Amino acid sequence: MHLVHKSRRTRYRQPFGAVPAGTSVQIGLEILPEGAAIRRVSLVYAYGLYSFETSRCRLAQLDPNGPNLFFGTAIRMPLDVGLFFYWFEIETDQGKTFYTCNREDLAGEGLPGQAKPRYLPGEPHSPAAWQITVYDPSYTVPDWLSGAVIYQIFPDRFNRDQAFSAQRFQDHALPERIYHLDWSEEVDIAGKPETGYLACDFYGGSLAGIREKLDYLAGLGVTVLYLNPIFKARSNHRYDTGDYECVDPLLGDEEDFVALCREARERGIRILLDGVFSHTGADSRYFNKYGRYPETGAWQEATGNGYSPYGSWYGFHRQGDQLFYDSWWGFPDLPSVNEHDLTYRENITGPDGIARHWLRLGASGWRLDVSDELPDGFLRELRLAVRAEREDAVLLGEVWEDASNKISYGSYRDFLFGRTHDHVMGYPFQQALIGFLSGQFAAERMHHLLETLREHYPPAAQAASFNLISSHDTMRALTALAGPPDPGSREIQARVFLTPEQRAHGEDLLRLAVLFQMTSPGCPVVYYGDETAMEGYRDPFNRRTFPWGRENRAMQDWFAALGRLRREWAVLQRGDWTILHAHGDCVVMSRSLDEGLADAGQPRHVLVAVNRSREAHSLELDGRTIRLNPTGWLFEADGRPVALPAAEPNDS
């Protein structure tokens, strides 16, 4: 008996992918009996999010005169958002067979077997069930975000402002801090002898320094600036928040932030802030472990030194004479907060809370650090607060996996149903694209990974997904594409650089990565310095200073040309996306818009092809031969070549 259900083909499931709650979905199964007598064919399904109910319905034979047997049904999704998992059960005169999802099949085809799938969190996920994401029909994202070009800045390392002097460092000195007067000096990996490494070395980048580079950023086609944390903190990364209410004085002040937002908006650029709401710094006004703040902190209260309004935010416990507290992943400098505490929630999400305050000052939304460690109820309340302040404000979540079926703390999470996040970090996109171009797997695998996201994500989430190729938490794209594997310790990483040959090849691959990124659905994200081919492994080597005056101009021109096209062409922002060819070393994709949806003079059809190989390839596509040079590319708009700088186009 041969069974066929391909979830990505309309013959077997329609409509494609995620659906609004209440949608009727047609599901079918094709059977070639091969001598087996079919007695019953059933669709078995489970629906829910935090808990699930399992049921079944018998499928009707729909095409009795066809060469094969075809069974199907139309089933209406519930009005509550959630995950709809399904598989098939076939009873014959030879016994019972389960037909379950093959997670590795490009078409979404299944596998027959004798075991029914497990879908509950904590259970093994093999064999697998097919998934339909059922989302809120009102789930949309603001127009300014859909298809935006995003630029991520690590504030201390981007640009010093013209008013910078060493006095700024002296005014905010702490014993554990290291200050670099030389902007091009290597990052610190040792720290002070008495403290060890604490990520407390500073270069003096500032908000005013970012403001001075707004014209440069606009020239790259940027429409959104995503800033790593800017609030007062001890460390250079500032994920150890000291005070949510003020800008870190090394970066500037509230007036600098307002000016940055205002002048950015004048250039069509929005500002996203990084919100760290699962923990604070131990060195903070809220915890105040080191007594550097005038307020009585939770640490003082826990040690019997007064009352703190923040005492209930943290979890303390004693073992004998020792006092311990809950902290993020065991890091003592990052005490965890209790997001269920109502005073903490009021501080963050209330009418005068942190989230709304910075939106009033000009921010357009928040990126939530480790949002999979924030309770769903807190996330929903935060979204309501953000939207109450500004209808077009957004929440972005840091989620590293497929966010539609993300499991944390023993449960599926309410992430992409239209009630918490507007969108999430596109690490799966990064893993697919960098994995393909660096030779970890073939084009077929990349295609499958991207199709899985397209199948699972609601359209709004796809349109706003942060499609990055580097970030402050991953190695630089250039290093990932052409460098040796991660060598291990910081001491070894500090000594490993690309050879001239590796760099040249890496730059060829980086051009391909950016071409694919800028022409794919979602929001392309440029991590500061990638446009000038910076290299580096993990933190802190992926956080070096921007090499002003020593830029790779050819690479900057490549990024800028593609960024401007992305900003201008509607077809690249919201056109339909199709992979036309994905085999071995080569991928060909298209974007298209129906007539009337593109502005006058803009293309409606775009074709992009890339070849990662050091050898040339010829592809047959729709009656034409496409020749791709070694690490070559093709970029056409309405059938005409698109000129890009500093690289030779292919003959086709």
C-alpha cells in the first residue's frame, strides 16, 4: 500500500500553511492499495496550546474513478488560536497503519508506520505530526515594519560623537571598568586582575555618534535601527540593566535619545529598543548589591537593612547562614525578576511604565531579550500596553528556533498567534542561509528549512521576521562563511583571523548571502560592520569597533545598492516568493507582484540565482540556460539584468 499526503501541495491541503481561526481547511490522502482492502481511513488530530484534545473524523472517498483512491474532508479550525496537529490512520484487511509527517521531506510528504505520533511537549517527536498554525484573524503588523531594512547597532562600538573626550570616561569611572582611548584597540578578554573578565571595557560610542551617522545609514537603505540596550548598566553590553528610566551616561541622556528618534524619523528611519525584562543587574537601583545607588534595593532588604519597594521582584532563599537568589542561568550579576509580581508588572507595563515611557519619547517598539523566558501572560500584557501607547508600535521576540511551535518550561508558547509578539528574530533563516553557503548542507536542505518556516508562520510573522546573517550573539557572517570552525576559548579566538585567500572567498560568499537576504521575504537585518566585511568569532570578537576610515568600500557599495533597492521596490518588500530551483550548489528564486501593486516604473517580477561553488554551473530553467560563474549570481528585474557594483554579473 502506497500513501501520499503532501502538506505543501494544494491537492492535499488547502489553503497552504498557517490559517486564521475559524478557517475551513481541506485535507486529503491518496492511496494506492496494492492489493490491500481499505476498510476505513481516518484523520486523527489534536488541537490546543497548553493542553490538547484528540479526536478523529472519517475521510470520505472523493474520487472513486481515479487511478488511485483519494480520501478527504473539510475541517473547520476552532475560533481559539492554537496548534492543530494531524496524521492519518488507515485500516485494511492486513491491519492498521499510521501515516505521519516526514520532517525531512521538501514537499511535506509522510511516512507509513505502526506508531502514532507524539506531539505533546516533553514527548519524543518522532514520528511527527503535521502542523497547522491557527492564528488570530486580526494579526497584522504595521506597514512600516513589513519588509523593512533593519540595521543593528551595539552602541558602545558603532561611533564616537565629535564632542567625545577622555573626560567622559573619567566622569563615569568604576573600579572594574577598562577604557579604550584608541578606537581601533583590540577588545579586552582579561578584565582587571582583581575581577577577571566582566565585559566592562568601553570605547565611547554614543547616541550622538549614531545621530551623526544617520545620513550614512539612510544611504544603506535602512528604515529601522535596532539598538542593543541603551539604559544605565555596569557592563558594555548593558543586558545587566541598572536603571530602566535613564540612558547610560556614557551613551548620552534622554535629550540625546529624543534627538536621535526625531532626526531618524526625518530620514524615514524608526528606532527599536532592546528590553531586558527577565532580569536586572545586581548593580542596579532595584537590587543594589554593591550599594552604588541611593535607593534601598532588594539586596539590602534581604540582608536586613531596610525596606525596598523592589524586594518582591526577586527570589531569595537561605541555606544555613548563606543567602542565595535566583539568577539568569546562574550568573550572579543577573538576578532574575518575578514577572508575575504585580508591582514589577506595573513598573514595566503600567500607564506610566517603562514600555510606554520610551515610546512616548520616540521609540517605535521593543525587541525583547530572551522572550522565551518571559511568561505568556506578561507578554500579552506588555503587547497591550505597547499598542495602547502607539497603535503602530511593535514587539519583537528573541526566539532562536521555529517560534510557531517553540517549547519552553514544558509548554508550547503563545508566540506567533497575534497575541504577544509581532515578529521574532530570524535565526532559523540565518542557520539555513549560512549553512548552505558555507557548505554545511546542500541547497535542497536550505529550501526545506525555509519552506518549513513559510508553512508554519502566519503571513504577518513572515513579512516581519528579522532575517539576520550576523548578530551580537553569533559569529560574524564573514567568519561563519569562510573561516575555520570556532576554535574554542577567547584566548584562541583572539589569535585566529582569516587568511587573505579565506577573506577573498568569504567576501564572494558574503555578497551572495546579502543578495539572497535582501531579496527574500521578511526584514533583512544588517549587523553593524558586516557591510564593511568585519570578521570575528563569538562575543566579544563579534563586537569590535566599526572601522571608520578603514572600510571595505566595495562591500559597502554592494550592501548600499541592495539596501536601496529593497527600500524602494515593492516587489522585494511584499512580493510572492517561490524557489524555482534548489539543487546542490545553486538556488534560484523569484519574487512577483500582481499588476497594479507595484508603483509606476518599478518591476513586478524579480529573479535571483546564486552559486556557492568555486566551479561554474549551467541551469536549465523555463526553456532558458542560466550560467552561473564560480561563487556567481544573477539578478534580473522584469527580465532585465540589475547592475550591482564591484562584482561581475553572469552571462545568461
